[in-house]
Amino acid sequence: MKERLCQQQENKAVMMGCWMLNESVSVILALSWLGVNVYLFIDTFCWYGQEESFFYTRVILGSTLAWARASAVCLNFNCMLILLPISRNLISFIRGASICCRGPWRRQLDKNLKFHKLVAYGIAVNATIHIVAHLCNLERYHRSQSAEAEGLLAALSKLGDTPNDSYINPIRTTHTNTTVELLSTIAGITGLLISLALILIMTSSTDFIRQISYELFWYTHHVFIIFFISLAVHGAGRIIRGQTPESLLLHNTTLCRDHYAEWRAAAQCPVPQFSGKEPSAWKWVLGPVVLYACERIIRFWRFQQEVVITKVISHPSGVIELHMKKRNFKMAPGQYVLLQCPSISSLEWHPFTLTSAPQEDFFSVHIRAAGDWTRALCKAFEVEGQTVKEPWSLPRLAVDGPFGATLTDVFHYPVSVWIAAGIGVTPFAALLKSLWYKCCDSHTQLKLSKAIHIALHWDENTDVITGLKQKTFYGRPNWNNEFRHIAYNHPSSSVGVFFCGPKALSQTLQRMCRLYSSADPRGVHFYYNKESF
């Protein structure tokens, strides 16, 4: 029993070591992102906790001033990052620049959506801190105007009641309701819009919502436009006010804070003057927003380009195959495109992996009727067997792309393992066809020495997707035996494992990659790559 426990602990340690070896770059990037957030929060918190110009503001608000401002800076930082991982043209450009992006760094481009979600969690956490801190600030502003306030606190709240005085407390009377005061300011209105937009985006992004209604996810996600516009003007209200630099030269807080009753009489302690801080959120997000706007302009330009549908084929299990042509369309195996059908929805774009090879004179996609949009598309084409419709009678399609994806890296490994389940077999069709064409070309040299194609699909005569006589294996493999066999035959190789299919199988394959990767840097290493859009 004791030996078994020791063996289990040893296996866990080995798996953890292999995981660190394979995911070291991801861990470094995540820790770097976290480190920058922690640094910005602590640095801003300390600055607002010690800065002389905000001394009188701290008298009213206390430590919640620093909490609100520190979370605001982190919020700006994460809002700057949130759009970058979903800039598909930017990611495709970086992927194509092999000089700038090689090896394990290149694999991080495939985790763009994971990073997008990580940054979204950062936004949610900092937004929550910011909201709670400002609700406390609003209450403290209101309380400092009450009859119970006395001393320096009361003196500060009364500033601005006489001409030529600037105020520090935005709430000017004790009879004001805090909710009414909140909704009567730029900061309050935009803050409410930001909060509502963030709640809608976060709640509609769950896996449950995406599975039952992708359209709901798609439309509510575009509330981000309201989010960013409100964020850019949020600071224009300048609710938080600090002492002006000119006032600091004439009014020394250390000397004058105990003589507040003499501020108007004593020349050495004039009435302090206050002003709001310049809004800065727009400076953080301007670059990414412009970049994303360029992405949308490119998409609109591609939307205008004509797409000719040359063939429509119906496959079993509710799958249709579309053959298309488009001027100057160039692709690589493993890439994907975004499709829009204006007759179904003028706003929705859906990703589909290309299933044709670059050597063919058309490009194709396979679409399964799995949701409202795909079912409507299949119904619009009304295919049964080979299509008999004339091209002019088919619905119009718009194509954006192609974009780089995980599978474009399959030929970068000396050994590649391709695993697909269900409709997930489609991404590998283009790879198999392209591999066949390259093998037929005597002038082509491949880095890939061996490809193992495991697909959970079967047809009696030829492969259902590729149409090749070399068919895929049938049934669920014994993954322990498969990985053990690969590790034994390639003891010092880098093995790329590429998968497209359900989440449960993905978790199993990830575990197999960690289990059979060697802790020795000179041994065999399995690098897991999952297709995601």
C-alpha cells in the first residue's frame, strides 16, 4: 500500500514536471500578465495613499480613494489587452512572420481565446473593486455634508459655497439622494452603462449560453461598443478632485491642515483650490480600438467581394459541403474562414475550417446543422444528394479570411498525430489532401516524417470527407497503448498532437500528452494542440 502511494506521488510529480516543460511559455505569459496587474495596482494604491495633492481628498474618502484609483488603472490596462487576442488578421500576420514567432511562442497564438477570457476575468475583478470603492466614496461624500460632520471634514465639504472657491466634494447638499446624484453625473451614467454592458457580456459568454443560443452570445457580445464608448468618457465627469499644483505652492497641507478655521484670514494659508484629474482611459484603449476598427474595415471590404458557389453536396448526418471560388483567394492547409449569409443574418459571422487543399482550384467547407444559423443555412440550400440548383438561385455568401489556426503547424513537427471526432474530422481533410499532393510532387521536401491519422468516423467505400481510398481507423482507440507505442518508436522526438472534437476527449488527450512526455529534455515530448476559433 505504501509503495503504491509512493508510486502515485511519483507519477504526479513526473506529470507536473512534463506539464511545466510543455506549458512553460504559457505560465510565463500568465504570470507576466498577473505581475503587471499587481505592480500597477500596488504602485497606484501607494501613490494615491501618499500623494500630497490628494491629502484633503483622503480626509473625506479614506483608503477607498486608493482602492478606486488602483482598480481603475488595472481596468484600463486589461481593457487595452482585451481586443488584441480577437484581432484575427493581426494574429494571422504574426503567425506568418516566422522570424518573429517560432517554436513554443508560436503555440501561444493558438491560445488567444484563453488569454481573452483571462483578461476578461481581470476586467470583471477590477470592475467589481472599482464599483464597490466608488459606492463607498459616494456615501462618504454624502456623510461629510451632514450636520454630524465637524472639524476639517466639515470645512472641506463647505468649500465651493462662496464665489471664486473650487469644491472638493461633488455633493453640494445633505438633501440630495445618493442614487439621484449618481445618475445626474457623467461618471455615474457611464459607470452604470459600463456595468450593465459588462454583466451582459460576461453572463452570455458561458458555455451553457453559447451551446443553447450562439446568436444570443454573438449579439450581446457586441455591447462592447457601448462599453468602450462609455469607458472613454467615464473620467470626463472628474468626480475625484485633488489640489492643484498652483495651490500646493501657496497652501502647504502639513502647515495649514490644523488651521482650517483661518484659511480665509491667514495669508500663509489661503483657501485650497481643487480640480479633477484629466481622463486617461481613452489613451489606454485608443490603439487597440483603432486596430480592431481596421479589422472590421477589412471584413467589410471582403464582404463586398463576390463569392461564387460552384457546387453543393449533401452528406449523411446533416452535413453539407460547399465549393466556392473567390478572386485572389489564397489559403494554406489548416486555415479557416468566417462565413456570412445575409439572407439569414446581416450581422452574424461563423467560423468554418477549410476542407480543400491549396492545390485545388476551389475552396470548400463542410457545415453540420447543429444550431439555428447552420440549420437555416442548410434549409436555404435545400440539398438532397447532388445539388440541382442553378448558381444564380443559391443564397449569397460572404467570406472573410482565411485565417491561421492551430493545424497550420502540423508540418512543423517531425512526427504529428492527428485525432478527430465527429464533424471535427473536417479540419484534417485539407491537410490529408495537401499531404497527398505534396507526396506526389517530387520537388517538395517535408519536415514531417510520419503522420498518424486517427479519426472516429467510418464509410464503406472511401473516406467520407477526403474521398481518398486510404480510410481512417474505426472505433475509439486505447489511448494508453497508442501513446506508449508512439513514445517507444520516437524516443527523442517532438510529437505534435492535433485534435478537433468534443471537450471530454480533449481532456483525455491532454492527460495522455502529459503522462507520456519525458521529464528529460532529451526525451520524447508530446505537444498538445486543439483547434479553436
